[in-house]
Amino acid sequence: MIKSKIFKRLYKDYTNKFIGKIFLAAIFSVLVALSTSATAWLLDPAIEKIFINKDQTLIILIPIAIIIAFSAKGISLYFAKLIMINVSEEVKKNLQTDMLKSFIKADTETIDSKHSGKYISNLNFDVSQITRMLSEAFLSIFKDGLTLIGLICVMFFQNWKLSLIAIIMIPLASITAKILGKRMSKISTQAQEKSGDLNRYLIDLFKNHKIIKIFQRENFEHMRSEAFVNDLKEKSAKISAVYIRSAPVMEILTGIMIAILIFYSGKLIISGEIAINNFFSFLAAMMLAYQPVKTLTKVNIAISQGFAAAERILPVIDIKNEINLNENDDKIIISNGNITFENVDFTYKSNLENKVLQNINVKFTGGKMTALVGYSGSGKSTLLNMIPRIYTPTNGRIDLDNQDISKFNLASLRSEISIVDQNTTLFDDTVLNNIKYARPEASNEEVFEAAKQSMCKEFIENLENGYETMIGENGVKLSGGEKQRLSIARAFLKKSKIILLDEATSSLDSETEEKIQKALSELTFNKTTIVIAHRLSTILNSDNIYIVDKGKIIDSGKHEELLAQSKVYKNFYERQIKES
């Protein structure tokens, strides 16, 4: 993405609405430039009238004027910075909001393929680079650019010959800034990647800390953490090194320029072409110009970093949800709840050569329970997740009561589907809010009833604060079985017409599983139910069972039929009998 497009995009989407505030900051920047230039210009009459002519009146007035000039500069600079900080924080908020919104609405396959650490780095590191560009760089362009112009005018007013020599430093500084800016852009991208790696590693540490302790890998992980931190340190150090590299260049250029000017101006003073007061005013203006030139050199670097960050962020914001979410689409109406797969194939975009599902033709009868059986990795969960359109078929179609589900409003489809997954997802919130997540408008009484139906009531009431207990990140304060039951409680609360159970009782002990099965029987009564179960004992009474193997349906029937006709199913069953 070229810089002009990035600039237009940032202006249109994020800074356009603050153009009034930016204009006000620019006005204050003009005042800063005028007051700085006035300070340099006042040295001319100060030296001439006070030190040469010994004017008693101006000995008071000129110092007062200098105080006023410096005060105006300080106050104007304060308000200019305050305004731009406010603008940059608003832009930061909007950028982060858009990134999160895009991520939340993205389809599951996109999310699964996203590097979580890099996303966090995008959200923090890159956004900070952009806001720094806005708050510091753009303000400096106004403030220091105008100040430099004002001081150059003072210099030319005093002596144009000396001014021409002095301004040679400006293009030299610009060339230096451009070279360093290109280098900074490359290094900042590398630093962002290392920051993403560190974030990802930190997430892994939090998730896997028990495993680390069990296998006594603390020392190993300590070494790994040092490696991640050192990599980031090296890139950050390079950024700092490049950033300060402009300082010695500017100091050397300034020293050479002052030496040349003193030599040449000495000749002009001796020849009488320039008065001593003019020279000191010129010298003051030139010395004051040193700071804005130095700042503008660093600004170029900050802008390069900001554009590089925007180049990484904007594609994240532009992630498209390939599933149609248009709320104006027709709402799907469920009558019988029959679900039909017709010639369905599915392939992950990240691995187009490997078909996860191949030519799936199945029917899940409305109001009945259908089971999916197969080895791990056979495609059962993928098939299940295609019903609520978590995944979209590569080929073929899925009908619900003879209606192509891809043609209807997605919210209306998912409102009629509940899923209890083997990987229970909970939020760092209260028990009450975690159950209510399925139906936020539900009353507390409805939540209590759902908890009772899912066998949650007893353990919830024994918690420290009952339903108001904070359960920690992903329910860390609960057992696996308790988490599973909360997930089942959500399904009870939602009261959907279609129930999807993916190893819904996998984390439960035998006694609790028996109780939950009774609850699930109530939950799924007269509802279209599709269940994946590791324990075949839980699906013996299913109305139909499909055997999934390597992405294909290889057989179907009821339990007794499959025992007689399917070697795969028979092996499953006999193995579990031996294990029990």
C-alpha cells in the first residue's frame, strides 16, 4: 500500500472528523512560530538601542516584549499539544475499535489462521505508532515548519547572503532524515513481529502453566522467554540507534555551518556591510532554527514508522466476513427442522489440497436424534459446525426444511441453534452472566431454572457468592464437569429448535454423566438433535447413526444394524466394552 493511499485512508476514516480541532492546533502553532521569530528579531533593536545607544526607555520595554513573546509561545504550545493529544487518543480509540470489530465479525476460519500475538501487537504497538505520528509528527510539521519559515524570514531580513549559506543545512538534514526513515520503517516492522512473537509466547505461558510445572520445564521456558525478550530488545535497540543517529549528523552540520558563518560574517562586519546588532539577531534566529530543523529530521522518522504501522493495521481492519451478514435478508422459518446436506465438500483455505469433507449427502430428521461416529480427525466436528454456518461449504448446499441456509439471515438461523462443545468457552465474569450469555434478555428466574435443569444448581449455590461468583479467565475456578454443565445450562436457557452436542459429556464422571443425560433427554425432546459422542453408550438410542471416516460418510443405520453390517462401528463398540 503506497503512502498516498494510506494517508487518504487515515484522513477519510479517522482524522477528517477532527479537522476543526487540527485547524485550531495549527493556529496555535502559528502563534508559536510568530513568538519564536519575534524573540530573534527583538535582539536587533535590543542590542542597537540598549547596548549601543543606551536608550533608557527601551531597556524596560524590550525585556517585557521578550517575556510576552516567550509566554505566548509557552501557552500556545501547551494548547496545541493538548488538542493534538486529544485527537490522537480519539483516533487510537477508533482504530482499536475497528480492529476489534473486524476481528469479532470475521469468519471462524480467518480467526483460526490469525497469529494471536501479532494481532495484539497490531492493537497496541502499531496503533501507538500511528497515534504518535498524529500527536507528535503532524504537530511538529505545523509548529516547527512554521517556526523555521518565520526564523528564515528574520535571517533574510538581517542579511540575505548569510541566510543563503545557513539554509544549505536544511536539504542536507532532509536527505539524512529520508535515509534514516527508510531504515526505521524496515526495523519497526521487524520489531512489531518480535513483539507479536513475545505476546503469543505469553499467551501460551498462561494457558499451559500447569503442563510446564508437571513436566518440570521451568528452566527450559525461562531460556525461551529470555530468547524472545532478547530478540525484541535487539530490534528495539536498533530502532533507538537509528532514531538517535540523526543527532550527531545535525550537530556536525550545525558546527560546520556556524564556523563558516562566523568566518564570513566577520568579514562582512569588518567591511561595514553588516552591523553587529544585525549579526547577533541573525545568529539568534539561526540558532533558534536549529531546534525545528532537528525536530523535523526526527519527524520524518516518526512518519515512516507511522505509515509502516498503518500498512500492517489497515489490512486487519479490512478483513471481510465471507459469510453474508446482511440483516435485510429474509429470516429463515423452521417448521419440521429437517437438515439436508447435498454433495457437500469442505476445504480449508490454508490447505486447499486436503479435503476435510467429501461429497457429504446426509439427512438429519427434524425432531429426532442423529449421531455422528468416527475416529478423531475424521471431520465430524467440521460437519457439525457447518449447520450454524461457522464454516461454509466449498461445494454443495445445506438445506433446512428445503431452504438453502446460505440465502437467509444469519442471525435468524443461529437464533434457532444451540451448541454444547467439548471445549467449553467461558468468560471472566459471573456465573449468572455466563449462563445469560445465551439469552441476555432472560430473567434471573429463567437462569435459575436452566441451572436446575442442567444439574448446576447445587454447585453454584455452594460457590462463595453463588450466581454472582466471578469464575476467572475461562472458568479457571471451576472443574471441567462444572464448566460443561454451565455450557449445557446455556442451551437450556436459549430454548433452540436445533441442538448440536459435540462431546457434551466428555468432562463428566459416570454418575454426573448419567444425570446430565437425563437432562439432555429433556433438552432434546422433539428437537432436531445432532450428537457427537466418544462413548457409544450415550447414543445407543439414536434414531440414526452416521459413520464418518476420512471426511466421508461410509455407513449409516441404527445401533443394532451397524453392529451387524459395519466393521468400523463394531470395532468402536467392542473396544469400548473392553475398556469399561
